[in-house]
Amino acid sequence: MKRKYFFFDIDGTLTDDATHRIVPSAEETLRRLREAGHFTAVATGRMHYKTKAFTDTIGIHNLVCAGGGCLVVEDEIIDQQYLDKEKALEFLRHCDEEGIGWLITPEDNDQVIMRDFRFLEQAGRRRELTTYLVDRELDPSALSGIMKIYAAVPKGEEYKYPWLDLLGHLRLSDTYLVIQYDKKKEGILRMMEYLQGDAADVVVFGDAENDLVMFDPRWTSIAMGNGVPALKEKADYVTAANVDDGILKACEHFGWISQ
């Protein structure tokens, strides 16, 4: 059988949202795909350090993470992209002019830097484990790179700030926006170029709106049965829900592993 290149979203696709653990049949399917000679990877918005903590437990060593900004092959980082520096600095200037609190993530870890406490006063603490560092003399332009920005813009108030489109943004909380590299499809294409593989042999699995960017007519796009309607409409195939062995059933349906 011709080798396929599989890219799996994590939350809601590989993992059960109720337990945050990988679905047992999905883990077994990953093993069988590798034994059949296929390439397996995750494609996620999670940063590298956080992705690796999960994938190390399930035997995946190839990653398109940090929204496509970081590529890892056999546990080696082969490419790392940051936010556009000039646009990021302009974005922060707008935040300062509007009195909007912000945090910066400069490196691949859970540390964020802030110049004052406005973000915490306006948006509160992040729900994820975060190490907060205060540098009142912080000059963002002196940083070697900026991986993420968190801006304290409440839900529903985005319309007030047209400059938010400078970098694009994600809404993961009612109290703040996340600005990060978000080009998973481009990350997959860069990975395929590195591997010297054909994009037509790519297979992606996803469930959420942020997976829409991965669904492309050049390859096979599979939506989980628990996925959002917009993703199912764009998919080449809709499988069962993740907790109902959706990944296993899709791979058996297409003959990528034997039944």
C-alpha cells in the first residue's frame, strides 16, 4: 500500500474531552498505522513543550505544532517560526494606546512577560499553568522573537479595534484574545516538502473550527462525528465520533489498516 502521511488534531480528535486522555482505539490505530509503514504526526495549536508532553506518552515523534510554526521530525525541531516582529510591535503599540493589558510569550515554555499588571487586572489569570514575569523596563523590540501575545480584549468588543486584524487572533477565553502563529496547513505543506512527500498522500483528522484551515482539496480531510457542522461540510469524509472509534473506523474504511 502507498505510504500515507497522517496529521491528527489532539483535543476532540485523538483525546476524549471528558477525560483529556487519548481514546484507546485511537492509540491502537496509531500503532497499527506506523506498523503498516505510514507516517503519523499531530497538527495542533499547542506550543512544542506542551505538545511533546502529550505525544511522548503515545509514541508520536513528528509534530506540526504551535499552529504550524514549529515542525518536529523524529523529536528534532527542523523549523521554528515566530510572529511577524514588526506587526507584533505595532500591535503592542496599539494596545498601549488603548490601555489594553498584554502578556508576551517569547520562548517555548509557560513563561509570559508583562510590563505592568494591567492584563491581570482586566482579564484575570489564565486558566492554564502560567509563570508570570514582571519587567517594568521591558522593551519588546529587544526580544529575539515573540511567539504569542495575550491581549485583554473582552468578548464582543473586538469591533472597537480594527487593528486586531494585523496578526489575526483566536478567542479561547471571554476575557482575552490569543495572538499566535496560526497556519497549520502551511506547516503541513512545509513538513511534506521536508519529507519529499506528495501532498495528495496527506490525510488530516479534525473536529473543531480551528481545524478548518487544515482541510484542503489537495488531500483527504476527515471530520470526526463529534465535529462542528462547518468542518463536516468541508470534509471529504465524516467518520464516527472520536469516542465511538471514529479514527479506527475511518482508517479501516479506506483500507489504510486491515479490519
